[in-house]
Amino acid sequence: MSEPHVRTEGSPPFSVLLPVYAGDRSDWLRRAFASITEEQELPPNEVLLVRDGPVPEDLEQTITELRQNSVVPVQYVPLPRNLRLAGALREGLGHCSYELVARADADDICFPDRFARQIPAMADYDLLGSAMVEFTDEADVSPARTDGGRAARSRPETPKEIRAYAAFHNPFNHPSIVFRKSAVLSAGGYQNMPLMEDYWLFVRMIANGARVGNLSEALVAYRVGEQLFERRGGLRALRSDLRFQRRTHALGITTRSQYLRNLLLRAGYRLAPGRVRAWGYDRFVASNEDTSRPAGEQE
């Protein structure tokens, strides 16, 4: 077992909320877990690992080994049945010991300075994200924070810009966020909104007056592949998107014209073939589109 890193004097304590489900890969989970614990300049005070329902034997064994060998304490919440992402995050958040909570996914990689950059900055925020880079091959993830020369995926940084951007796209890269637990609960917590749970939480926090921001640095490497775009399409995704647009409009995030515009464009996006979605996303809106990984992966 590696020796625990020394925490920066005076840095506030925080939890990392990490959901795992049956579709996750053991090798990717190992890499993601190392990136949020032993590799961090400022390691968390705990990892809240939520197992969203039964998982294959090899993944359960990996979870056991990570818990036993972790350089930071791990709270393990094994849910007896799959609750999908919103339910798993809701359960996990209830077990987090600290007011500051960072989100992480079981297949992404955090850069070593992620928490050292974000946690001190949380003195001024209730919700803080960062830029990120995409990767398909882990060999491309380097301190240079590029994927084969690809620029970092940025998000608007000021509250005014974030509020305006939220009318059309997710203003946060969800694997990069840190939030105040009290601010999330005040906005209603994680709620069921298939494929868009994170985005739905963020717009409710904005409407509720949360202090929001994004850092310009890429602090997370986000794993992508062709299947990502397949999962983003179909009637189920369209129904969820229409529901989200109606509720966001009711919150006052969008005007009527913006609402109608979103319905038209989202319908075309969700119903297009996966290859067309991937091509259009990469060709036209790669730096502006919603990058939230669909929560439907956790089924």
C-alpha cells in the first residue's frame, strides 16, 4: 500500500462521490480510482463508492481490492438493486461526511492537481466545474492535457455566462464538478431525469441562486467512444429531452422562443443515426454541446 499524501494545511475536508454499476470495466475503475486518490496532490478525506446494484464477480473483486488498499478512507454503499444514476447519487450523497463533494466517474481520469485547484476555490462557490479533454486511448492522457492535439473542452466561467449558456447546453462538464452538499439539497437534490440528471440538477441550482463558476484549466480527461453517441439517441432519449425542456422552461431558464428552438434541434439530434450524431457533434458543436454522459448507462 502506498503512503498517504500529506494534506495541505488549512484545506477544507471533502468527499469524492463515485458511482459504479454493472456496465463499468474493472481496469477503467482501477485507473479512475487511482487518479482521485494516490495520484492527487490534495487527496480527499474519503471516497464514497456507491455500487448501483449487483455487478459481475470481477468488478466486485476489484471494488474489494480498492477498498482494502486505498490510501484514503472508503465508504462503501452497495445498493441491493439498480437505482440508476440519480438514485445512486442520491443515496451516496446522503452518506457523504463533508459539505464539499467532488463528483467522479468510474471510467474517467482526474489530473493530479484537480482537487488542489478546485477545493481552495470553493470558498467562493456552491458549484464549480472545469474544462476537460476527451480521450479514447489512455496513452493520449498526459500532463499536456490534450488528446492528439485536441483542445480542452471548456465551459463558460462567469455566473452571467453560465446562466445564458444553460438555456441551450449543459454549462458544466459533470465529471469535473465540486459542489456544496447543502446547495444541492436546497435545490432538491438529484432527481430522476433519464439521460440528463446532472444537467437538471445544475439548472435547478442556478435557478435557486447558487454561486456557480468554471475554471479554465482542463482538470479531467473524459473517456469517449462510438457507443456514447448510440446511447444518446432514440425515442427514450427524445422523451427525456422533451421532459427536460418543458421543466427548464417552467423554471424560467429559457424563453418561449428558446424553448421551441431547443425542441426542434434536440428532436433532430436524438433521432439521427448514431454515426450522424457523432459526425455532427464533432464537426459543428464539439466545443459547445452538452458533454454529460447519459445517465442511462446505469441501467
